[in-house]
Amino acid sequence: MSLAKCLTSSLFGVAVLLFFGLAYPHHLHYQEHYQLFLFDSTYVWDIVRLPGGVADLLGRFCTQFFLYAWVGALIIAVLLSLVQLLTLRLFSTINVQWSYGLSYVPSFLLWLFLLDEHALLGGVWAVLLTLLAIWLLGMLPGGWTRRIAILVAIPVLYWVVGPNWNGSHYYRFPKVFPTLLYAAWLSAIVLPFLVRIGQRWVKTSHSTFLRPDGSKRPSAERLIPPSTFLLVSVCMGWLVWKNANFKAEKVMQYDFMACHQQWNRILETVNKEKPNNQIGVTVQNLALAMHGQLVNHLFDYNQNGIAGLLPDVQSDATSPIPTAEAFYQLGMIYVAQRTVFEAQEAILDFQKSARCYKRLAQTNLIIGSYDVARKYLMALQKTLFYREWANETLPLLDNEEAIAKHPEYGRLRRCIYDDNFFFSDHVTPEMLESLYFSNTDNRLALEYLMAYYVLTGDRENYSKLLHQISTKQ
């Protein structure tokens, strides 16, 4: 491969890296949040025993690194670059310059595919493994050796990438066929044949034309100006930017910051651009309350009534999680636990979530359900990036004194209310009153209760609350 081709292939990889690292990092975090990769033989076998399981397993393995966005961006850049290079290898016998540009088509379609937050990395691995198999078969000598190898490769490839090339876990919606993924695979297979046909046509048409001095005209590849590649690159970039879901990226950013309790960063973000979606407003209000600024600065920011304070829990895997974070910080541990559990069960491709496992371990630890907490912690011990946290948390089980001294778990255990509101998904002022008056040190509950009265225009109860506070003091 020439130096120019090496350079342009490298630039493509760099472009993918920068896009996912700078413009789309929280889509990668979103992918990591909704899977639980275990280094466990039973877990691995349950995946690889199914058609398409190998590609699915490789996709899940790589996705766990999306916890760190730049590592995830690098993985995607490498995979898409390998797809482009393998596609180019299929063009290796075609001496036509413009065929090099076509080698980017499958990788570009996969890039568009990965813009969808429900697109899974197993699909990219399926394309890559299919191209690798075709390339290896093409390197074998012709005759019976290649025929036998093809016969052996067909069932192996069926197991590796799935039936009709439509294996499991390539898209989060099980009943939705990923068209872009199929188009990427098909283009990688069909384009070499189309280019060969085009090569014959170009040779035939140009061989009949000579210059006045009797020499042949320039070859077809020289008829293509260098600016063509730049034009194609600009068009590809425009299509990626046009199809990227930056609204979802912003929502995922707020969810990510709430997950990692980055309250200062949340306020810095909302001060630059006030959120106009429910998740953003919920996270914004939680950050304000964590700083004791919710009531005083309530209307300095966009609000959505009480729905932006503590919205009703929906039956999906995404929107309840930030609300569950607010429940957790308030000390509504039972409601937070139920919300997180149901959100995990609503994951569309039936995976588990490392993020949810961690929170469920915490809530069960706080309420004293140590056996259940141990189950989640032992599972997290089999992960790569949550193992250390699980090992640090396990000694707290059955250790009441250590939990009481813990800055987070001890505080939240003292905040748990006595009344059983476990059945309710709709937050009421009675719940917030119970939280605060059972432990008047719970300033977060006071912030939310006062904000609740302000947002509902309940002046009578607001004044009554202020009187009760002053009386206690």
C-alpha cells in the first residue's frame, strides 16, 4: 500500500477517534452502563453457544472499556480502520485508483450505524470477522483446497456471526433489523465484484482512444483529480454530523454526571446552557439541592413543575435512573432500589447493568439486606472495572459499626423514614415531610419539600413548614 493510502487510512481512523472522543463520548458511557461483562465461564458459554455468539462476546468485551470514553473511541477507530483495510485487501487484484475510495464505504456505513445509541459493537465485529474469513479463504490456493476450506468455513462462520448474518445482540431492539449494519456487510461483499466489472468497462472504453501522436491516453486512475477524495471526505463528515443525535448526547451527559456525582460540573454545565429536557432538569435540581441552593435559585433555571423535581417513574431503562439517583440521595432507599431494579429489567436486549448492580448492592447494604448485597458484590467481583470497588465494599457486610461511620452509607441509613411508602412511584409532600421530620439533619429533604411547595404554589403549607422549622430551632 502506497504512502498516500496509508496516510488517508490513518486520517480516517483519527477522524473516528476524535468524533467519538470529543463529540460523542456519553453515547459510549451509555453503552457501558447497560451491560455487565463477567469474566466467568458460565457467562461466556451462555453467549458463545448461540449463533453469532463469538461476535457478540467480542462486542461486549470491548464495550466494558467504554467506561473511559477515549479508550472506547480508540477501539471503535481501530475496528473501523481494520474493516476499511480488509475491504481494500479484497480490491487488491483490481488496479483501479478509484477503487480505493470505495474501500471506505463499509466503514463509513458502520460509523453511521454506531451513531444510534441502540447499535451494539457486536455488529461491527460481525462485519470484521466476515471480511477476515473471506480474505483468509482468498489467500488459499485454488482447487479442492479452497473448496474444502469454504465448506468448513460456512458452519464456523454461521456460529461466529449468526444465521443469515443476522445474529443476536447486534441491536438493542431484538425485533428491529439494523439496515445500516446489513448494508455495510453487503457493500463489503458486493463492491469488489462491481469494481471488477467497472474495471473491464474502463479498460475497454479507454483502450480505443489514442492521442494524436499515437500514444495512449492517461490511465483511468489519473483521470480522477486529487480533490475528489477531499470532496468525498467532506460529504462523509457532513452525513455523520447530520445524523448524529446530539440532543441524546446532552441528556446522556447529565445522566453520566449524576451517576458519578459530579455536582460542581453539573452546575457549570447548566450555567452555560440551561437544560430543556426532563432528565437534565431533574439532574440540575439535584445538583442545586446537593449544594443547598435549590430553593433560593429554583427559578434561575428552567423548571418543569414537580415533574422536573421528582418525576413519576416510567417503565423504561433510561429515564428512571436519574430520578432513582435523587431518591437515593434523599434517603428514599426502598423507592430507589425498586426504581433501579425495574429499570434494569426494562433493558431491551435483556442484559444486566454493572451500574445498576452497583446501586442495588449499595441500597441492600444500607437497608441491611446483606445476603442480597453480597450476591451483587460477588457478581461485580467478576468484572474488570468494578472489582476493586466490590472488594472494598464486601467487608462492610454485617459490620454495623463500619456502616454507621461510613460518610455516605451511614448518612443515608439515618435518613431512611419509618413509614412504608414502598408501594408508591409518585412522590408526595407527605413522603418528603416524613423524610425531613424523621431526621431534621436531612437538609436535602428540606430543600425538596420547600421546592415542592413553591412549584405547586402551596403557600399555606410552605408558611407552616417555615413556622415548624423556626419552632424547632
